[in-house]
Amino acid sequence: MAIKEQTIRNNESARGKLIAVRVVAYTFLILVTLLALFPLILLILNSTHSNSSLQAGFDPIPGGHFLINFKTAWNDTALFTLPRSMLNSFIIAASSCILTSYFSAMTAYGIHVYDFKLKKFAFNFIMVIMTIPTQVAAVGFVQLVGKFHMTNTYWPLILPAIAAPSVFFYMKQYIESSLPMEVIEAARVDGSGEFMTFNTIALPMLKPAIAVQMIFAFVSSWNNFFTPALVLSKSEMWTLPIVNATLRQKIQSQNCDIGEVYMMILLSIIPVVIVYIALSKHIVKGVALGAVKG
């Protein structure tokens, strides 16, 4: 009887310690989450206040000027047009993430599936290109864009996305761990063509990796300031990073509406959040399988 009571007390003690550990862990995670989200929360709060309220100081209570700030930011055409800038950024980012994911997957598939003499050289060559910074080729890139008369167009910001060495490397690692050669050989035996095999068999098996890379590519293109600033000079072709950079001029003006500025910054973040939420369920699976070679 005494042994049974001692066992019960030990179990209750262990259960109490487990609960205490969980409380501490969850409390820490909540604090870290709030700390990480604090800039976004602050941005949302400030976008709900009027210009006079913001100049008076920080107010943690949401204001009632959210819709007013939204209408002002959406309809302001003093330096740029926000709807057009958002459309420009979306077209470039969406096209880039689709092209870079598809063609990088196709390149990685070709390197993995086929055996040819320069296979190792091709892989090493792509890896070397990955180490070259974009800024090194900036002057030549601008000259090339000018010769092809593609300045102030979407093409110089979309087409280079086809060649993405870092995405290729990730897709190569993922394919090695999750795409058995037996599946490809079986498709060939059944008479499937190479492109059909890739598009109908290999590509669906790579969905988690493609989803992860689409998120990264979309965010990278959406936040890209360097390349658009080189090839876009007309305000109607500006992307959101250029618009956000020009907000400094707006802030320095005497008639600046700070609430409108906060709203513009908030609107530039929302599409990225939506894309992340839509594809986030694939991140853990894609990263885990892509990082571990089976």
C-alpha cells in the first residue's frame, strides 16, 4: 500500500513538473512571438491614427482613421500611383516566382536524371555562378537592357529569374531525396515522353519544394530595390520598394500626412503575408525533405 501511494505521489510530482515546464515554454514562445510581431503591430496601430494624433505621440489604442488613411494613400498621385505600383510589383514577383521555380526544377531534374559527359562540369559551373554577386554585373546588365530597348518594361526584371542557381541547388537536393529513378524508368517503359514525364510525374512530386521556393522567390522579387531602380525611371513603372524609398521625400515635406505613409507601408506588406499564408503549409515539409538526402 505504501509503495502504491509513493508511486502516485511520484506521478503527481512528475506531472506537476511537466506542467510547469510547459507553462514556462509557452510563455517564452508567446513573448518571442509578440516581440517578432511588434513592428507589424506598431505599423497597423499607426495606420489607424490621423496625422495630428501621430505627431502628438504614440497611442497604443487604435484610432478611427484607418479607412480615411486608406482612401488618401490609394488616391494620392503626387509622386506615384500606389495601385499601379502594387500591380507592377505583383506582375513581376508572380511571374518571377513561377519561372524560377519551374525552370530550376527542370534544370535540377535534367542534371539528376540524365547521364552525360559534362554533367559534373555543368553542376559545378552553376554552383560557381551562385557565388557571383548581382552587383558585379550591374553595369553590363544595364547596358544590355538599353541595347534591347527594354528599359521601363517588365522583361529585364522577369526573364533573369529563369536562371536561379540557389533555387536549382535546393531543387537538386530535394529531387535526390524524394524522386526515385524507378518511377522515371517506369514512365519511360510505358512510353511517356520526357517532358510529359517531368510535367505529369516529377513535378507533382516536387510540390512542397516548389511551394517553398515560390514563397522565397516572391518575397525576394517583391522586396527587390536594386535591379528595378536601375532599369525603371518612369514613375508609372515603379515597384513598391522604389515607392517606399521615395516616401522619404514625402516625409520631409511640410504637408506630409504620416498616417498616409504608414498606410502605404502596410499595403506594401499585405500581399507578401497573403502569399506566405497560402503556401506556408508546405514550408516545413519542403525544407525537411529538401535538406535531408535520402
